[in-house]
Amino acid sequence: VSMARLFGKTNYEFVRWVRPAVIVSLVFITIGLVAAWQRGQGIFDIDFTGGTSVQVAFKENQGLDISSVREAVSSLPDVAVSSVTVGDVPANLRYKIDTSERSGDAVEEMLRTSFPGRLATYSMGFGEIVSTADKSSGDSQGPAGSEANEDGSDPKTSKESSPQALESLSTAVELDFPQKINQVTLQETIEQAFKQAGHEGVAFELTSPGMQTRKKPYRTWSLSTSLAPEDTRKVLEQVAGQLASTPIYLSANSIGGKVAGNTKVTAVYALLASLVMIVAYVWLRFQNVAFGLAAVVALLHDVLVTIACIALSVYVAPYLGWALVDDFKISLDVVAALLTIVGFSINDTIVIFDRMREIRGKSSAVSTEMVDRAINQTLSRTILTSGTALLAAIILYCLGGQGIHAFAFAILIGIISGTYSTIVIASPIVLWLQGSVGNPAPVKRQAIAEPT
């Protein structure tokens, strides 16, 4: 069954628009590259520069709009703020903040001082404090449970704790948290409370059922100490007070410079490898290097146009907020989008190249007439295919959420650019490489609408 034709019989002269199209593309790409140069390292996400990513949560009725949050954290280097939507939680209560500042502690402290009294904090309850004077060291799982740290070492709960000291643990209590808390945060707070109460160096262990890593949060924890029950109660009351002023960071991750540098190199290699393999594939398939080079020029055009739009987004976002344009950066998600664009664009380009080969037959060269006929005969397919993909991309861009917003934006731009380059860039470049521009075939031009 032949595909329904969107335009019926068409006879557009696409080749005549090559020069204006190339000029428009070159001007736009140049402007975009200048914008990228102006942004410098700021155009890259922390995936490529290194830095810290923190998710903060505001108290109910204490939320702020995203512009206010951006203004409050503007002193952080290369900072980017995005809202995080989770279930029924209002969008103004959770934000993800990325910055090239690599000290996570410095970022968290800055957020604490920038939003005094607004950030959600921990609350802690504890059950009956019981004496376990007969507890032996053999019943213990060791410091902070039996699990190892991420680096393979045994987790410690107190810098002064030792196997001998842990044998003296005589008091146990269950700690409950409405909001999950990880061992690192809880341990540091307990150690600080011990020190302020004059019990610095007291041995204790902190465990949670099924604990995997020190940074994974849990709602319940078991605390065993060598203090008397009454002293333990006083310390826990102090811990509860300190946690009430400790902001909840839903996630906090730091990326080192070396890891970021390796990621950047790998991303560049991935793009270059995909382009080289496409040249080889198209060259072998059409037995002519001109087709391979023309395809890669069109793909480079699509990648550069997408990067240009990302670079310019920071300048137009204040005016195009209604269109959901944000301060986009090049991240791993965007690199994935660029690779997707390459795959999508080459597919449509090859369809036109195939039609050109059929029309050319045994002719030794491709003419302007052949290129126009090939594009006209596949125009309906190109528009229908791109239109379907574009519709999906628009839905993803509008409703996909902040986590994939940059990815959806890059895909959206890539589809538009890919359709444009397929029609007025890739195929005419074959003519230019073969020196056939301006030499139309002697046959009379006529409207042809063959099945696709």
C-alpha cells in the first residue's frame, strides 16, 4: 500500500534555494558558536566540568518561585537551577541546583544561609532507652553494622571507637525519622552532640536493617552507646535539636575534575566515531564517496545547529519562558540527544539518496533535475515521518518534566534541523561535489509523483 501523499504531485525546484539556505545556516551557526564561546565553561553541565549537584526541599508554605531561587544562589559559579516535580508535591518546593563549585560542604552551607528558616529539616523521635549491660562484643555487627564503605573499608561510627571500646556498649535505643536520613549525616550530628555534652570519644555503633552504604538514607536506626541511659537521653535530646536545624538535602553528588574530563573526551569520541562510520557506510552503499561526505556535512550541520540553539538559550530564556525555553547546558543527556539526531537525520537522507540512485540509473553523474525529482518524490514521506517524530518530541518537551527537558529540547531542534538539511543541504551537496550544479539535464521538467 503506497503512503498517502501530503502534497500530491509536486515539482519544487529545491536546488535553486541551496545558496540562500547555506548562507542562513552559516550565519546562524556562527552566531551560535560565538554565543558558546562567550559562555565558556558555563555552557557545559557538571557532567563535563565537575562540580556539585544538590536537591533541596522547602517547607510547606515556604516555597519560592524559580526566579527567586536563582537570584538567591547566583553567587555560586556556573549555577543552574531547575524545579523537580515528584508526585503531588508542588513544583515550588523542590529544586535541583548544579554548580561547578566542587566542595559539597561549601554549597550546602551556602544554601543553608541563603534560605534561613525555609528549607525542610529533619525531625527525630526515639523509643525507650534500655540497658544492655550484658551485651557481648560477639553480638555486635561491628561499627555501624557489618557493611563496608564505598571504598571497601569498614565503616566507623566514632573516630575513637575500637573493638575493645565497643565491648562496653551498654545502652540501646531505636531512633525514628519521618524523613529518611543517611548514616553520614546522623553520625556526624551524634558525634557533635557527644562532644558538646563532654562525652567526646565515647564509643557507639549505629545500624539500620538492610543497610547497604553509609550514604543511603533510612527511616529507622539503632543506636548503642557506652553511656548510661540518662546521659544517652540528654544527648539524644540535643541531637534532636540539632537535626531540627539541619536542612534535608534529597540528594548531594560531587563530580571530580578528572572524571568530568574523561567524560568530555568520551563524548567527543562517540560523536566523531558515529560520523566516521556513517561516511564509511554511505560510501560503501552508494559506491561513491560524494554521498558519504554529503551525508556527514548535513549531520554536522544538524549537530552544530542544535549546539547553537543550546548556546543561545541563556540569552533568550528571559523572553521565551512562555515557550519553556530554559538556560540549557551540554550534558550527557544532550550528548545522547545529539547521537539520536544523527541516527534520525541519516535515515531520511539515505531514502532520498536511494531515490536519486534509482532516477540516475546508468548515468555517470547526478544532475540538478535528478536531485529535484528525488526530493519531490520523497517529500510526502519526509514530512510525514518528521511530523510524527516532531509531535512526539513536542509532547516530551512540554510534559516530560525537568529531568529530560534539555534532552527533549535538543531532540526537537534536531528534528527540525534534520528535515531542513535533508531537503536543502545533503542532496544538493552531492551535486556540488560532482561539479554538476548549473548543468540541468536536457529533458523537460515535469511533475512526477511516484509511490514512495
